Amino acid sequence: MKQVLLPFLTALCTILSSTSSLRAQANNPAQWFNDKDLILTGVYYYPEHWDESQWERDFKKMKELGFEFTHFAEFAWAQLEPEEGKYDFAWLDRAVALAAKYDLKVIMCTSTATPPVWLSRKYSEILIHPENGTALDHGARQHASFASPLYRELSFKMIEKLAEHYGSDSRITGWQLDNEPAVQFDYSPAAEKGFRNFLREKYNNNIHALNKAWGTAFWSEVYSSFDEITLPKTRQMFMNHHQILDYRRFAAGQTNDFLDEQCLLIRKYAKNQWVATNYIPNYEEGHIGGSKTLDFQVYTRYMVYGDNEGLGRRGYRVGNPLRIAWANDFFRPIQGVYGVMELQPGQVNWGSINPQPLPGSVRLWLWSVFAGGSDFVCTYRYRQPLYGTEQYHYGIVGTDGVTVMPGGLEYKQFIDEIKQVRKVASPRETKPEAYLKRRTAILFNHENAWSISRQKQNSTWNTLGHVEKYYKPLKSFGAPVDFITEDKNFSDYPVIIAPAYQLVDEELVKRWTDYVKQGGNLVLTCRTGHKDRYGRLFEAPFRYIIDELAGNKLEFYDLLLPADPGTLEMNGKKYAWNTWGEILIPQAGAETWATYKDEFYEGKPAVTFYTLGKGTVTYVGVDSSDGAFEEDLLKRLYKRLNIPVMNLQYGVTLEYRNGLGIALNYSDKPYPFDLPSGAKTIIGEQNIPTAGVLVFSIK
């Protein structure tokens, strides 16, 4: 196999090395969309699932409903390459032609999530091996390893044929790579070899440097050769968490590399077609935004699947009020443009319970996607399948192929409403001044979550839950929020919150310090600055690296029993906590904003506020039990900073774009919304019902 593989990889390297100019194309993602369209709406279709005599009927109905694009070949590798090296695009050509007849653009997919059976049987070494050692098998999806060079070779051969065939086709608007690509924790021989090569490169082939980084002197873990290293058994108690940190970096990198290589291969042929993929918003996995060649970012979102994160007795029919908003605010800042590739049209089939959404909810979700700034939204899927794993998953039309389902009618309503607001919309960045003054960034690095997860110290610690305690009140403030990474310009934001930012280095601390001294307002929370980027404690007083910046020193931290929480006090109000509490020693000039009210450190500071240069640092050393403390703290801070905020009820959110205000009600009661002065209602009413939407124009 090596003799076959080497020529192909050599050719691929030539492609990759000659595409530096193509990489630059991804730096202007806005080129792919017309702001006057506001948002385009599409729907998945699987021609290979249906009798060809029904295709035209289906595309005609899509057009009548108002859809503007469709989506092909996501899971069709077996139909595209029924035998190794033998390709059949004729059926897909006919489907593309029929879609074009009804003015439907096509998103083409690379099908790599479902390798055909001939590939899985002939080349079983491409299969993923989970940690338990039992290889995955054909019959589902996503069972092939991104770490397998052989799998990549076979994938890229098919993708190149597909790209060569459709790359100059003006009916194809863009490409989706794979489907919901996740970070794979593969324990196959190919993955282990890849991990060793990753470590050799990272540590410059110096095993002593690796031993130092991983702290292998502890428990006699010392390696004398990279060949002795195996993939870490994460289920084994006390497995070296520094090794696991590097393994997670490697695993995320495999996903990113696989997508980058697909993207660059397509760009060899694609003419005026964008390239993206559809991620599940698992923020802590670490691969989202890591494929630098993609033109922009796209996510998948399902809202009603049996959880009870909504509000009120029937909230599970509407969904979590922050679920779409958080995804919008996470994906948009990566490149400034994003889309939603899968949005639920009705009941699904894979949840713990699969209820009907509350009438109006599908439309609410669509407007929620729009409110965050998305350029397109697509639903999975047009027709409810008659066979396979997703038989009970609703489509736009039902099992007869013609009856429009309730969610389909809500899609049509949304599409008609977008046509209406296109007539009055302004340029994208037309937003009120007060809204922009509230602009806040949450600095997020998935590696902090990775590191903390191996040493939580308290069973009640939840990293994303901790982040949400700050994100939730920001949305009630009516604040535009961006989740940003360290490569962004900090000075773009009046306020930056860095929650539980455990892994730091001197460069980052200096950037934080410069940001504050130049007038920025930084919020640091508990567990920040404890470790270096390898996950090691500093050989210095605990958390010393941020002492000067924070305006305090850490005396010690404490953790309490969940059943017997402690109390802290701010402005005469008491709050419960148990998960994490840092006892602080303020520097001269630092204000104490909250103190502990019990335990042997009663009266000592939990929160300090410190002025440094032209800016401020608020250090929050405690994680409260329910988030009420964090909300009140941010209210106090924004008042101190003279930043005007709203006081929206939880479940109600407000965003602005294109000269439009969009108010959304996920709560279980009607919400009376006060229109800003001079605003004019376009859609909805000021007393917004549950699952209701209010759209208004601003001057």
C-alpha cells in the first residue's frame, strides 16, 4: 500500500504548496453573500433516497414554498463511487439540472462521513478503534479514521473527481465538507503512529523536552524514546493529564487537517464557490475554527429533543433560550460570516424524548438565527424518510411526499417575512449606539476546559456552566456578545470576560495588561492563571503570574460540600456557593466588592475591583451556586463603567442587524416589550407571546 500511497501524497503536497494564494481567498468571507438578501433559506434533499420520477415534483414544491437553495450528496459516496475507481455522477447531474430549473442553487457535499462498504471491507484498517479496542464497522456513519493516511487517500481521490466535475458549475453555490465532523478519539495503529509523529514535531524530536513538559518524573513515567509512547488511556485512573492534553491537541488537529486538505483540493477546481462544513457546537472539543482554509463557519442546531432546559412546564417544546444565541455568538466572530446548515423542522428521532415543538417555535428559531447575523439557514430535511435510522425525523413534507408539515408552514412564513423586511433593511452594521456600547467579548480557549476536566477538584464544577453564568446576564443586558480567541484584537471590546482561564503564559498576561492600561475593562474569574500551557503549576507562589494585573494575591482556595454550601455577601445581599472559592489579599488601591460570610475565612475578600492605567480589572474568585451573584456583579460593574444596560427577562433576547431590532420570546409568558423611541413595528406585536417574534425598524 505504501507504494500506492506515496505518489498520491506527493501530488497532494504539490497542491497544498501551490495554494497559498487560495488560502488568502478565505480572508474575505463576505464576498459570498449579498447583504441585501439578508439571509438565504434552503433545505436538504437526498435524490438517491427517492424515485427519480418524484424529483421534479419535489423541487417544484420547494420553489413554491420559497426555498432558495438545496443540499445534495451528503451521504452518497456509495452512489458516487459504487466500485473503487468507478464513478457515477450522471444521476447527480440530473438532480442538479432539475434544481436549477426551479432556481434552486445547490450546496454540494463530499460524502466522507459515509464510506461505502467496499472500502470498509477491503481496507478495514481505516476503521476507528475506540479506547475499548472494538473497531467500528460499516452500517452507520463516521466510522472511518481521520488519522488514517489510507482513508485520506481514498477520500481525496473521490473528492478530486467530484470537484473536477462540479468545480466550474455555476449552479453549485458552495461545498459542505464531511458532515458534523467531530474530534475523534481513535486508538488505531495509524492514530498511534500519527500521535508519535505529532509529538516528535512538537518537541523537536527531543524526548527530554517531552519528559519535562509531561512531568514524567512523577510516578516513574519517564520515556527514553518516542516509540515507547502509546495513546493515553483516558479511562485509566490517574492517567498523566499532560499527556492527555497533548493527545486532545493531536486529535483536534487530525479533524482540522482532514478538512483543510479537502478544502484545498476542492479549491484547485472550484470557481466562485465557497467551502465550509457543518459543526455541532460542542465548544470544548477544540476543532471549531481550527481549519483555517474554510471560507466561513457553519453550525448545526436542534432545539427540542427531550431535555427540559426551556422555561416553564412546556419549555421543552420551545428549547433553551441561549442555545441558538450562544452558537451565533461563538461562530460569527471567527471570520465575521456564518451560516446554519441544519435547523430542526419539527420532531426528531434521536432524543431521549421527541416531542412536538410548540407551534411557532420553528419560526422563532429561524428568527433567532437571523438575529445573530447569519447569512443563510438550511433545514434538515425536505422529506421525512421512509426507511433507515431517522424514520421518525420530520421533514418539511410528510411521508406521502406532498403534505406540508407544520414546521414547513413556519419555514414558509419566515421566508415570506424575510422578503418583507428586505424592502426596509439597511446595511448590516446599522445598529444603535447604546447597543454597541454594551459590546462584550468572552475570551474562550477550549484547552482550559480540557485541563480542568482532568482535575475538577469538585464534582459540581462545570466549565461551560461557569461561562454561562456570565453569558446569561449579558444577553439580559441586551448586549452584543462575541466569543473570541486569543488571536483577536482585544481593543475592539469595551469589556472582556476571561472565565476560568487556567492555562496562561507571560505573553497573554502582558496582552491583558496592555489592554487594561489602554482603557479596557477586564473581568477575570476563579481558576485563572493557575498553570502554564503544558498544564503545569508555576514554580512560584500560586497564581503569581496575574497578581500584579488582578490587584490581589491568592491566599488559598476552598471547596465545599454541595449539600452544605457557603455564603458570600455583596452590597448587603447574600449568595450561596460551594464549587470553588478563592480567598484574596487585595493590593493597595483595590476595592473589595464581595466577602465570605462563614467558614474560618469569614470577612475575607472574594471579589476585588482594581484600576490599572486607564482601565479596570474585576477579579471574581468565586463560582456561585446559581449564577445570581454573577448577574448582580456584572450589573454593578457596568453601572460603574457608565455602560447603559437593559433588564430583559430571562428567555427574552434582543439583537440588531441591518437597521432592524429583533426581539425573541422563549419564556412561558407574553412579554411586553418597550419599543425604542422612533422605532416602527414591521412584524409581530409589542406584547410578544411565547415563541413570538417582534421585528422593528430603527432610525
